[in-house]
Amino acid sequence: MKTWLPFELIAAFRFLLEGRMQTLLTIVGAAVGVSVIVFMSSLLAGVQANIFSRVLSTRAHIVISPSEEVARPQRMATALQTFAIVQKPAQRLRSIDQWQAIAAQLTARPDIVTVSPAVVGAAFAVRGEVADAVSVTGMEPDAFYRIIALPEKMISGSATLSPNGVLIGIELASDLGIGVGEKLRIRTTSTTSTKTTSGSDQTFIIGGTFDLGNKEVNQRSVFVSLRSAQSLLGLAGGVTSLSVNLIDAYQAEVVATDLRSALGVNAESWIKTFEELFTALNTQSIANYVIQFFVAIAVALGISSVLVVSVVQRSREIGILRAMGASRAQVMRVFLVQGAVIGMLGSLAGSALGAGFVLVWRAFARNPDGTEFFPIALQPSLFVATAVVATLTGLVTAVLPALSAARLDPVDAIRG
């Protein structure tokens, strides 16, 4: 029967089938290594995505605020000498100078996707005899909701903000004993760069309550429209911060450094704010890569050792092939094909096994209420990358056994 398969493929598959048990054990070893890589990569990606979403669910990638006021020395004179006292001034609630122009420059940058102006200040939420300290954020919903998805976190009511509407956290609503549709008085005492306002007081209608996943944030956060906050905090036409989201959140510190030097403002990235957390995430990633590297080395050594043994066991067959006219290059390709096939079959079985481990984790690793610890997604790209890397690993580790087989002398091999 005539076949169109290359000689190298026919010989490679025949060698693999003749040593079925040896081949099977090698594929199983490669599959176990691949499954570990798939499972650990999926698990770590799920952990980091969960932490990342929690951290940035209530914060922009970069927050731009006015630069701090510079301390001015005060000269004091005595009978003996004159000296200066340098005392850092209290930081007042100030607007970013020419914030509209700065916002336009930020919007024009290709690495920035959203810019949201906001006024943030301290106030008291008053209901009857109870007054809770809160942080009032005045914002433009269309832009702000692209940074913090507040509509998705609403527990009651709506995220739509009317001119006299207010959104409050569920803990604050519980503390004050108040709900949607009821009135809430917000009182401020603030000093701005233009005037001092004492006892500014406005009454709002509660439009909804939200849960940002943090009890302390829910107790202190109050959202109103930008104009309402400007009026309440005595900052007409101004904003105290510009919230910025990037295409790549991990470039936040690089972009923030560039903005500080280019615009002369204070730009703080989430990476700087959560520096310890970011370091921990990087350490996790490095540890995962190290583990994957050593697992890959173990798999490679396993495939290579099996093929070395195969060369010794089949030295007579190799000698006969050489005597029948097979070239050294053809003999090399026979063993390279074996390595690639073992790596590919191991990656396919390992990917399936790793996916099974992920499904088992998702089924049994649960919170007391039955929900998942965190979502773990099986990325098709991970399986493709694993298959390619495992196949290449098998191919590379077969190079030394293939060279050893190609160097066999036909006469000595047949005699042996």
C-alpha cells in the first residue's frame, strides 16, 4: 500500500508505538506538568483579577489634584538675632488651576480613556440629632460612571442624579435610619482659596443607596452632582481632582510621573497608593513564573531521558535504516518528530487535566454562603500558548538524542 506520509513520520510513529508503555508514561509525565502550569496560571490570574477589581472598583487609575501649598518662612527678631520659622501651612480646599485646559490635554492623550472632574470635601450628614462625618464627592455621572461603575453597585433606587439628589452608602443609610426618597441635610464648614464658608447647609433627596464592597467606604461616601458640590463646598466653577483611567492600568505610575513633570500638578497613581499590594502581586507573578520554569525543565528532562533510552534500545534499527540509505538528517528528524509528538500529546492531555482541576476548584472552593471565592476563567489563549510551548519543548529536548542517533555508525550499530 502506497503512502504519501514522509519517511520520518512513519518511522517516528512506529518507534513510539513499539514502546507503548514507555511512550504512555512519558506523555502522562508531560501532561501532569502541563496541568500544573494551566491550573496555577488560571488560579493566579483569577486571584489577581479579583484583587485588581476590588482595588480599582472605588478608585481611578490616576488622581490629579492641586500641588501642595509651599511653606513660606516667617522672620522673627530678637535682641540678639533674626531667624526664620518655616511652618507648613494647612492645606485648604483648592481648585486645580485651569482645570478645563488640563482635562482637554489629558483627553487628547492616546493612553488615556476617561477623564472625570470632581469636587471632594469633608462634610456632615445630618438627620435629626445624628450627624455623621462623610466625604462628599461631586461629579458628572456620564464621565464618573466610566471610572467607577456605581450603577452596578446600587442596592436600592437609581444611580441617576438630579440637581438636588444624593447617593449614599448602605451603612450610612443604616446609621441614619434613612432610605430612598427621604431628605438628608448635608452641612459643611470649609475654607477655600477664595473665601471662608461657615455652616453651609443644603438639603438633598436620597435617590439611591449603594454597596462598594467596603464597610468604611459605605459609611463615609456621599455622591452629588458636580454643581451641587461646588455650591456646597464654596468652590464655584472649580474642581479639586481629575480622575483618570488608562488603557493599561499597570502603566499608571509611568503616566503619572509624566503628568507631574508636564503639567506641574500632583498626580498620584493607584500603584503608588497601594504600593505594598502592587509589590505583592508582582511577587506572586514572579513566583508563578519560577514554578512554571522548573516544571517545564522537569518535563523536558523526562522527554529527553526517554528518547536517550530509545536511541540505545533501537540502535540496531537505526543502523539498518542508515544502511538502507537513510541520511543523518532523516534519522535526526525521526527523533525530533517523536519529541514534538510527545510534547503535543502531553500538552493536550495536560490542558484537559488542568481544566478539570479548575472545574473541581470552582465546585468545592466556596464561601460559607455558597458563592465562589473568586471567578476563575479558562482562557483559550492559555491553552494555545501551553500547546505551542510544550510542543517546542519536546522538539528542543529531542535535539541531543537525535544528534546521538544520527552519529551512530551503521556497521557498529548492526553488530551491537
